[in-house]
Amino acid sequence: MRNDIRVGITHGDFNGVGYEVIIKALADEEFTDLCTPVIFGSAELLNQTRKNLQVENFRFTPVRSAADAQTGKVNIVDVCPKGLEMTPGYPSPEAGEAAVTALEAACDALESGDIDLLVTAPINKKTTNSERFSFPGHTEYLEARFGADDAKATMILFDDTMRVALVTTHRAIKDVAGAITREAVKEKIECLDAALRQDFRFDKPRIAVLSLNPHNGDNGLLGQEEINEISPAVADCVKDGILAFGPFAADGFFGTADYLKYDGILAMYHDQGLAPFKALAKEYGVNYTAGLPYVRTSPDHGTAYNIAGKNEADPTSMRQAIYKGIDLARNRRMHREATANPLPKAKIDRRQKQTEES
């Protein structure tokens, strides 16, 4: 039985900053005391980036599969064809194909138990989109692969202060209002509540729910979604014992720092939640896919083509994604152990009490 924690890391779009932030994050020789990194990508491109960055203290070990990963070393599973051409800052179909290949290989390793969690470098959603990969992002792919009727993916952006989830993720603004239904909002509140309990270890999480329309809809003047969909969903969850509050107008909620009063925040759409989050969290933000059987995190930034290949990328978010991913995996394991077979434990406690009384 392995006693180390293996962190699978996909290289993302190799024309972006993926390899740069991976190398910089893992360059600390003490990093392998914490975990065993397993990169899925191209050993050739990894070595090329290392030379370009002139990071002499970064060493890696090619392995045939994640099952062969060596403890105490940075490992790479070479899943890409030889001769790929890296053109930093310029998207290419080859980079999109390689990103999908690395992701699929890492997910295979998750299912086989050869890695314990997944950290993904950023992809270009346009170059990855094909008949093979018809998803707008990692979250949707992971839900399709690992989800079920009772396992829905929820995107949560978090740092040490905030945990922001979304009702809708990668959806055009013109389509958002139609997707804000009582059922959808309730489902996301429930998923966020479950994630806060099992992954973040909050016993009684307090969840703030944001409105969709400006000024909370102004009592229906600016829209009916708050009255017909969001408020009823909050009320349903409160009846079920969830500490949900709102809806709150988003501008005032963040502007007055009310976000500090809650353990989780549910935004209605992508930029409503992530724009203020990224402004506040800066490089310490992490993207987490909650609600699935496996832990997956990623940096909260994109491919950053504008600085790719210039040795300017900050690895902090990638480093935080790895650190926080390990924390989430451990929290989930502790929660699972604490809630497993509660009835037998109750019987043992009752018998002990009876013995003491007699």
C-alpha cells in the first residue's frame, strides 16, 4: 500500500504558461517531501521549457505510467508524440489535441487509483474543442466522465477567505436568465453545502446566495428571477436544514465586505462571482471542481498567451492549486472515515455506557 500522496498534473496548452508554472512550482527540492508529482504531457517539451527558463535545480524522471511513479521525485508520463512544435503565445490544433490527451490519461490514472488527485494547467477551449472533446471546459468534461444522477460537478473558486460557487459556468450571458431555475439554484446550494462540509470541514456552513438582477430585482421591477426562482430555492434549502441566506445584490455584497460573514457564496453566473473573487484573491485563488468522486483543482488563471515564453508567469496559483488539492483530498478522506458506519459505532458507545453504569 502506498503511503505517499500522488498528485497528477496535466500540462494544459503547451503554448501557454502551463509548463512554466509547473516547473516553477515544483522547482523547490523540498516539494517532493510533501507529495509525489506525476506530470502528464511531453518530456521533450518539459525539458525544452526547463532549458529556456534556465531552472537548473529542476529535475524530472520519465516513467511509463503513473503506477511506476517514483516517490521523492518529479515524474512525467510521456503521453504525447515526439516532435511537437512549441510556439509560445500562439494557439494551435496540436496543442489542443495534446491537452486533451494528457487530461484523458490523467483521468485514467485517477480511476485506476494510480494518482490521488488531479491538478490541471489551463487549456484553450477553442483548440481543444473537437468531435473527440466537445466540452466548454474541464468542469463539464469531468462531470460527463465521473458524474452521475447524484454526482454533479460544481465549480468553486476559493482562497483562505472565500469559497465562490456558480449556478451557471461557461454559458453565454444571453442564456443565463433562462438557466436560473428554482431546481438549478437549489441543486447548487445543496452541492456547495456538501462540499463545504466534506471537503472544507465546516460543520454548519453559512451560504450566501446572490441575486441575478441589479438591486436584487427591485421587487420585480428589474426582473422576476429573484421572486420566482431564487428566493423559493433558498427557502426550500432552509426547510431542509441548510443555512442559506439571500438573495443579496452582488455589488453591495462585495462592496461592503459582507462576503467575510459567510463560509460559501453562490453566484448566478461566471463573471458575477469570479470577477470580484479574482480581484480580491489575486494570485492565491484556486479553481476546484466539487461534487465528484475525485478531487480536481487548477490555477484560477488562463493560458496567458501574452506572457507565454517570456519567463514572466507567476507560479503562485499553480502552487496553491497543488497545496489546496492535497488539503481537500485529506479533508475528504477524514470526512469519509468520520461518517463511515455510524450505526456500529453508536452501538459500541451504547454498550460501553451500559457497562460503565452496571
